[in-house]
Amino acid sequence: MKDRLAFIQAISGLAEVFNAEMSEMKLAIYEEALSRFSDEQVQAAINYSAGTMRFFPKPVELIEAIEGSKEEQATLAWESLLNAITHEGAYHTVDFEDGRISKTVRMLGGWQEICMTPTKKLQWLCKDFIAVYKALPPDTERELMIGIHEFENSKRGFLDHIPKPVQIPCLSKRVGAAMMISDAGECKALPKRNENQPELELAR
């Protein structure tokens, strides 16, 4: 947060709504807990809390209003992965902004293997993905998911023919993630495949 005065006014106004006391120490705790978020994110979380909660929110509840719960974050991460598989596929190297996605993918077999998962097995992959993702810390280090083009060109020494990684934004960082998920337990199906993307067969 940059605008401390705006934050104090907003959190004090929220305290009045819930008839809660706001001491200097309590204010400092809330300010520190929310310091990594933007002014817009904090304001959105405060507005969301005023209209949906029955009691004055704890810092963790305001953070969940911004990022979503672990279940909601994992569901959004699964959506990010499905979109990347559909629009980029195994041939492209991708860089997920959310390091938890790339580590989960690596732990479940790797980018190229995940991209070749048959549609009928996606439900089971989804469950495994969400379980692993939820166990990882938010600051998990990012790692590139190497695609077939980069792998083959690197192996043959064609370093000038390696395309830049495709950046995949972090959906779980959207403001009010909790409001974006209607059913956090639902595993979305793989979207329709890009017609320009080559079909891949599982190795036998």
C-alpha cells in the first residue's frame, strides 16, 4: 500500500460499520498484514467485506477477499493451466507467473506430459493438481516449462531458433478472487483445442 491515509480512513470506516474498536496497535497489525497489496486491492477487499461479512474481518479474511482461499486459488490455477494447454500446448515453452503451477506440473510429470493427458483423465489430473498446489507456499520459485520446440532445437544446437517463453499471468492474484469462483470444488473441463495446434499422441 502507498496511500496510508486512505487505508486508515477505509479501515476505520469498516470498523464503524461493524461497531468495532480500532486501536493504534490493531491498526498497525492490519497495515502490516496488508502492506504487500496495492491500494486498489485493499480498498476492494474492504468494500467486499462490508457487504458480505457479519463481523469485522480479521487480516486473514481480508487477504482471502483479495487472493481467495487456498481452494479458490487452486481452482483458478487449474483454469490457468487448462488455458495454457489449450492455447500454447506442448510445443511452446511457457512461464507461469504463479510458481506453484510450474512446480505442481513438474511434480505431476512435466509440461509436455501434462499437455498429452487424455481428456477422460483430466478429472483425476485436476484432483491431483489441486491437492499438490494447495500444499505449496505462495512464494514458490518460478521455473520454465520447456516445450518441444525449445527442447529439440537446444538438443540440435539450433539456439537461434528457440522462441521466447510465453508468459502466463497469475489468475489467483486478481482482486476479489473469492467473488470470481461460484464453485471452488468444480474441476473445469479442458476447453476446445486450438485448431492450429498439432494433435499429440501419447507414447506407447
